[in-house]
Amino acid sequence: MTDRRLLLVHAHPDDETIGTGATMAKYVAEGAHVTLVTCTLGEEGEIIPQDLAHLAADQDDALGPYRIGELDAACDALGVEDHRFLGSPGRWRDSGMMGVASNDHPRAFWRADLDEAAGELVKVIREVRPQVLVTYDDNGFYGHPDHIQAHRVSRRAFELAAKPGFGEGEPWQIAKFYHTAIPRSGMRRTAEALREAGTGFLIEDVDDMPFGSLDEDITTEIDARPWIGNKTEAMRAHATQIIVDGPWFALSNTIGQEVLGIEHYTLAIGVPGPPVPGPPVELGGLGEPYDRENDLFAGIH
């Protein structure tokens, strides 16, 4: 078993690539064991290509199985060989956005029993024995019910996996628990670059966006720009959900975003590694006046 083992818990297919794709590709390339757990099939996703619109109208959730294939292709692009669905494919269903009727579907992940879902994740944790777990913050990064539930399930599994007498397998204590993050300063830079590029994507006022962290709250910056090509290829694999245009992408809302090779995180539990300056502007860095960890495994012995 490799010395470094990273577990990421995401709500739907495509979430893994948008927020953490470059990080995943970097650690795979560096020899770490990267495990991805996806909680739903993304059955409620809004389909972009018109020739696939029939999948959304299918009463048998045809979109979910189709998105399994997209996720397989994305994982291939990122080099991730260890991918699982929480429990089993389709055990829990995409709940849709907050307040819509699909929140009340009997298999909606939002309605999942917390200990039951966490118990399934504990099985993975005790098998893989990761030192690092990555998921969303308690607001699910932007308020989606499945993202919020992914946080709750991950947090509960983090606790239960270390408890003797709970479930099967040997207890395992994860050393570091991270939330995904994106600095608001970076979002403003992207908005300005989009205006200059004239891509045709919509440009949203950053202050109106339902996500974004204060720069000083972000603890960790992973420079994975050498793997941005892998991330872009993985984004293209999620063709039902993502439009890619050069260094830019958009979801069905057509709001432009940058394909980021530098990805950010906030350490929620664990001891941080030593902070270091980020890459300087002349080397393509962001030039931010913050010293942060540059390795999710920093400080783990």
C-alpha cells in the first residue's frame, strides 16, 4: 500500500473534476492512492446538449446511468483508478436544488439516514485507510442539499471510523479533514479576465455568487497547473453538464468560470503543515500576500 492515501467525497458526477480535478491528477501522478466516492448519479442534472435532452425526460432515470459513463471517462483522464459510489450505484438519488420536489424522493440523498450513509463511507475509510479526507464545508460549498449532506456524512464517518466497536474492520483515524474552497479574489480576477476575453459566457457579479471564501480563511493552495490538461479533458467528458471553451467553462447557467490549475482548500480538522509563499506572478502564480500549506499531506508523519 502506498504511503500517501487521499479520499475525496463528492455529491454528483462532475463535482470531482470542477473543484478538485487538478489536485487529484497531481497526486495520482506523484504516486499517491486517490479514492473518489460519489454519493449520487446526478439524476437531476440539467442537460446542455440538445441531442441528449431525451435523457432528462426519461421516467426511468436514464440520465444517471449515462453519467456513470461520463464519470468513468473523467476518472480515466485524471488517472483515478479507485472510484466508488456510496453504498452502490444509485443507492441514493440526486436530490435536486434546495426546495424542489425531488428533495422528497424516497431515495433522495438529502433524506438519507445519516448513520446509514456514514456507515457505508466508514467501510471505505477502513479499507483504504486514508490520511486525508476532502469534501465540502457545512454549507455544501454553495448550498446544494446533496453537497450539505456529503459534508454531514463525511464528518460523521470521520468520527465513526475511529471508534472501536462500530461496524466491521479495524478503526482508522484520518489525520486531516479538508473543505474545498475558492478565494473571492480569484473569482474577481476570473470575472475581469472573462470581460477582456469576450467569451460570450455570462459574467456574474462575484458578490452575488453563492460561494467563495475570504482569502484569509483559506489554509491550503495546491499548485497543480502541470495537470490542467487532464482536468480540461475530464471536464469535456462531463459533456451533459459542462461547456468547455479554451481556459473557460460554464454549466447550464452559462456563467463563465476559469478552469483552475491552482486549487484551494480549508483545513477543518488536523494539524496544518508549514505555510509557504505561493508561486510568484512571474512564474504564473496568483501573487497573493498569503502563506499557505502547499501539500494536503504536509505535517503528517
